[in-house]
Amino acid sequence: SIEQLPANLSIELELSGTQHGIWLAEQMGHQVNAYSVAHCVELQGDVNSDCLRAAIDQGLAEADCVQARFVATAQGLRQQVPRGAQLWHGGCDVQDLRSAANPLTAAQACMHADLVQPLQLDGGLPLYRHLLLRVGEQHWLWYQRYHHACVDGYSFAALSRRIAEIYSARRQERVLAPTPFVSFAEVIEEQAQYRAAPSWVADREFWRAYVAGLARPQSLSCREALPASLANLEALRSRVQLSAELLPALAARTQVLRLSATDLLMAGVFAYLQRMTGVSPQVLGVPFMRRMGSVASRAVGPVVNVLPVQVQVMPEHNLWQLAEHVLAALKQVRKHQRYDAEQVQRDSGLLGAGRSLYGPLLNLKIYQQDLDFAGVPGST
């Protein structure tokens, strides 16, 4: 168990709906690091490692949820987050790998060794780690890893941008803008207010009806179970580059139909699944940010909500027609995105039953991920 901190140093909070869903999935699963999320930023240029370490420390101190400690109480699982800007755990470790036979290979090994370590909410270990790896005279890799109960994709990117901003201000000796982050406590309070509002009841009724009409989820996997670890690293990667002649035609057509590139991509996935399985309708899991118009837009912490989206795929549909159906389905679900996916499962009797609301998960990351470190570009 994790020792609770004095009340003058911490705030004890309930878990958000997203955090609670992650906690339950972790308890029912067999993987020791299924909810590790990480990425690496490559920097090539004049980097001051001491300055970057200080910026990382300051950024982490501003983001209370990444430092959360999860503790068992009489009221159930709770999280303790710092009061004010504090850094409870160590910040960033620096390693110089230039003397290795292959510095990049050595860096990959360091990052992989961290990812294979057990990382669970009740494990008693810090739920984040930062490594600054030097692989050349002016070549650095900045590795970040968190537990998914502390960040989602949006807040991961926001924290990275803030650390780059802090570093740039320090290197350029200019005044740093105030922190953009609010305490995750404000998110928890806002969610409690929603659960007490009539809109929560209306969303519950929508989801009961929607789930009752869902088709059986399809899968392209031939495996019955995932291995004990590293499922999030078992990925087949494919990169496609569209021709310069095709892109303008696609852009013009989407503009006329008021569609986006994202709508077309999602339509393509639905069409692919229908062709591979021969089944329609198809149900995909789609992450909804739950941040527009919410205090969560200024907080670091997980609020993303993965919900089922069902689309009827007909043989006579072309890509444009299917994209319009996808857009309509997304709009329908988006109106009710605040209702927790875990509660949807609970209401439908699926929680813990080994059945899913959807088949494949379509996770589009459409925000800008390039960073600027006082003129040195950082790419993920």
C-alpha cells in the first residue's frame, strides 16, 4: 500500500470516470503495464540539458494529476494530488550514451527497459518517468512515460508544449507566461455537478436506447488473448503517402461536401472492416475528448471517453456518401459524450462480463505535436 500524505501537502479526490474505468480494466486484466503511455521527442541542436531538466521539473510541478498517488480508503480508491506547485518525485534522469557502439540502439534499449517494467496504480511506484538521452554531440532524445490514469493524449501533448515553453523562456531569459493548468480537482468537481444535473439523466436514457440497438462487435484478430505484457507495443505500422495530384482533388471535394480529412479516414476504416468481415453495421470505439466548453480543457489528466459509434455500411455507398453517414453518427454520439463509458457498460450489464461495446478502436491524434525548444525543433 502507499502511505498517505499529510492533508496540508495534498488534496484527496475521487477518481474521474476515465480513471475509474482504467482502474477497473487494470484490475480485471493480466498485463502489468497495459496502461503505460509514452513517447519520445527528438532534438537536434544546441540543447542545455540542465535547463531542460529544470523545465521538466517545473512543468511536472504545475501538473498535479501526473503526480497523483492512488490510495485505498474506507470510501474506495482515491487519489492524492499536491496542493500547489510541488514536485513529489524525482524529475528527469540524464544519460550520456555517446560512447556506446550504437547510441541510438542503446537509447532504444533504455526506453524499452522502462516500458517493460510493471506499472500499476497500486504498485507503490511513481507513475511517471522522464529520461534525457544524449546520443550525439547535438542530438538528444527526451523520453516521457506516464500511467494512463494520469494523462490522456490531449493532456500529454499539452504538458509537453508547456515544458518546451518553460525551457524556451529560461534559455532566452524572458518572462514566462503563467501556467495554463488548473488543478484536476476542478475537473472532479465539474463531473460531480454533471452527475447531479438533468442532462446526466437524459444522456443515460440515450445510451440505454443506443446500446440496445448496437450490432455485435467484429474483430480482425485471430487471437483469443493478449500476452502478459507489452500489448501496446505489438503494433503493425503502415505509412501511406498520397500523390500531389490526388490531394487537391480530395481537398476540393471535401470542402464542397463540408467534410474533413478525418471524416474520410474514418469512412475508409468502416468500409475496410465491412469488406473484411462481410458484416454491416459496424461498431467502432471512438475517443471523445470531453474538453470543449469544460474546465478540463485547462487541466492535465485523463477525461477522454471511448464510446461506441455504429454506422451502416451499404455496398452502394461510395466513400463520400459513407463519410456523410459517419459524420452524422459522430454528431449523434457527440451530444452525449459526457456520459462515462464505464457507466454505459454498467447500465447495459456488460461491466465485467467479458463483452465489449465495440470492435476495433479508432484513435486519431489530430493535434500538432511538433515542439520548439528556443529555436531547436522537437519532433515526436
